[in-house]
Amino acid sequence: MKPSVAVSLKILLALEDSPHYVSAVNMLTHIKWPPGTTVDLLAVMAGPLPLMDTTPENRQYVDETAEIVRWRNWAATKILIRHISTTLRAYRLAVKNTEVCEGQLIETALEHASANLPDIVVIAAKTTDVPGKIWLNPATQKLAQIAPQSVLVVRPSKQVCPLHTILAVDGSPEAWQAVEFMRSLSLPNWARVTLLCLAGEQTGSTSTPAAASFADEAISYMHDCGVAVKWLRRDGPPTREILSVAHEEEADLIVLGGKSQTSIKPSPQPGITRSLVKHAPCSVLVVR
């Protein structure tokens, strides 16, 4: 297998004015991206709330107040964009374009990605703590499943370098895409990698011997660029085993290959990608 060549990437960082954006910015600055990688910043503000019934005498006052609030939100978001841009540039990430708009974050991010064709969409998981687990906004799960680009869903974490990364492989072409993508990111500088070979129940037709052989090739491939890879093999259902290892290893990031979904409607069966994004204890990168 020929060594991969690091190719600069185009990243779309989609965010909204909430504390969750910090985790996404931190993750971007912890990963060693290829030289020449650029970032587009898309900040999405919530649209105006529908007006309640009011008298004609009060409507002008309501409209003027709403416009003042909107203007203040816009100004605060522009300040936030400048702050994030400064942070990213300090880590040698070139901020190419910035945009502030109103709407829903996920829908706006998908529209922007369709028009500008980034290589990867980065979004912070907007989570709500409930006893025993973290609930993830279903719209974020949808983005990870249907976006044609690679998607990085970032959960809050300590994110101390090196990031403990679980690279899940099953012998499929999509898994090899993930291996090549990871190798292009100057791994020795920022990641400690556990390669998880899913050699048992598969969603496709990959046999156990083929998956094991694939894992050996992937480990050798990554060793060539100086990455000391820890190897694990699990024989159970993929989603369960990936989540189990992520908890056991206290992972910061799960990386796996994913197929692009042409339909805008999610499949009735959520599949590995959506289940992982929903239940993972850490950030998830789906490579396409």
C-alpha cells in the first residue's frame, strides 16, 4: 500500500451562540490538520419568535424592541466570530470565510455544506444531562447520518493531548477511508490510537478472517508513519463493542468510516453511525 499524501482540507465549523461552541473550537485546535487547511465559520442565530397577538398601538413598540434585540444578538455573534477566528489562526488554521445568519443550526449547516462543498463539517453536540446518560439533539444525529461530507460531532471533554482515539475498522472500503484519513493528520503529534477490529457480527458481508487481515494491514500502514497503535479485537455487535471500548479506554474521539446517504429521510433503522453519535461518551468523527 502506497503512503497517503496529506492534502489540505476545507472545514466548515457550524456553531451557535451557546457555551457548546467552546468544545468544537478546542477539538479543532487539538488535531494536527494538513498544511493549507482552511476553516469557514458559520454562526447561526435563532430566528425571531412569532409575535403574540397585540393591539395596533403596541405593535410598533414590540417591533422596535425585537429589532433592538436582534441587532444586539448580531453584534455579539460578530464579536464571537472574531474571537474564534483569532484562536484558530493562533493554531495555524486559516479562517477563509465567516458568515452570520438566522435559522436552525442543522438545516443551515446542511444548506451551506451543499453550496460550498467542505471536506468536513464540525459541530458541537448540544447536550442535556439526564441521570445515567447524555441526551443528544436528534437534529445533530440526523446531520451525521445524511451529510455527504465527513462529520465531526464534538462532545465536551477534557481534551488533553494526546487525544485518546478509537479507530473502528471492519474490513470495509469505508473503514479503509477512515484509516487513510487518520494517517493524513500527522497522528504522532496529537493522538494515541487504539485500533478496534470488529471481527464478529457485521452489518455487511465481511468475514472474520478478512477483518483480521485488514486490521493487520491497517496497523502496519499506520506504523509506517510513526504511530504506535494499540490493537483490540471484539466479536459482538459493532455499536455495542465500539461504545464498550470507548468507555473502557476513556476515549476522547471515535473515528469510523461511513457511507453517504442519498435520501434526506433517515432510514427506519438508525445504523451504526446514528447510534454511535447518539450514545457515544465522547466526540465522533464519521469519515466519508
